[in-house]
Amino acid sequence: MKTRKSVSRWMAAGAVAALLGGTAACSSDGGTQAAVSQRPAAAARGAATTACASGTYVWFNVVQRDVLTGVAEKQVLGKGGGDLTRPLTRLHTPRTGVTTETGPKVDAAAALRSLGSHIGGAGEDSVFSETGRPAPDLDGNPTHVDGPGAIVEYTYVREVVGDFRLTCPGGEPSTGRAVGWSVDGMGILDCAEPPRALKDSEAAQAAARLSCGAAKV
């Protein structure tokens, strides 16, 4: 669960953006999807509708990116700073799920556990593989800024999307796609900050475009 603490103007303007930029990631496996034959009609009508539990997952086209989930209107603070009181508006509701494209239906939790292991880090937390996982709340502890500025508060998640091929011993392979999210984060930015300070953070850039005005981004 995210917490919000007192943040100096410099942390709001520069260090937070740099911190987010350092953690933002986009990665793609270099694998190539193997050709998979379509299920025979007889098999499609058969009783075997669930994939094996002991198969091997191969992941490809895996992408991680920070996605803006909520943003507030900019709040102009004077010399002494103050609490951020603008409510956040939800922009995106992250979801967790697995779609089987071909072959027997895979177990969603097992596929997500495999994807979490593949990306490592926060993906290995048990909550990553929870199907039907609720979207994070936008409201949290109040954030205080110590200095002046036109401040924007925003929230984001690290969204993970990947395609898979599950091979079962002596059985029919399955292919599909899994979607999840691994980070529930928040950030603040100062609209006076030069655009280059936000260049490494997709979520911060999107928040600035929405709340600071086109002239600042």
C-alpha cells in the first residue's frame, strides 16, 4: 500500500521525477513465436479442456511500462508550500487476467506466476498472480510540499503484458496472453520543471501534459 510523506519542492520537482525515471522500464524478449498448429475439431470438442499443471512456459513480446492511473489538477502553492488537496481523477483501471488463444485453457494463476517469475522483482510477489485483483485506490495519505510551485500529483502502475506458449509433456501446447501489474506508485511534479527532467518517466510526462498545459511539455 503506498504512503505519502512530506516532500520538499526539490524532491517534488527533480528527484521524484528522476526516481520514477530510474524505475520505469520497457523490455521485450527477443524470442520469436513458434508456429503452432490449430486444434483439430475433434480435440476442440473433446473432454480435455484444461492444460496440464506441469508444463513449461516460454514468454515473448513481454513489455513493462508505467501507466498513469490518476491525476489531479495543478495546485499553486506559495512560499511556505502546503498540503496537496486536489482530488485525483481516475484515468485507467488496471486489470489482471489471462487469455488462451489456442490449445487447452491454461490456469490463469499459474500463467501469472510464471510471468512474474520471468520478469522478477515485484512480479514475484504473490499478489501479482491474483486473478480478479482489485485496482489500487487513488486516495492515500496526504502529501505535503515544503516549497512553492505549481504542483501536480499523480498515480501509476507498472503494467506487464506478455505472450506465452505452454508446452505439456505428451499433450497439446497452448498459446495466449497475460496481463498484470507489479507496482502501485505515486508521484508529484512541478510544472515549472524543464521537460527534460521528465523524459524518462512516461507517467510523469502524461500527468504534465494533462495538468500543466501543452506549453510545459
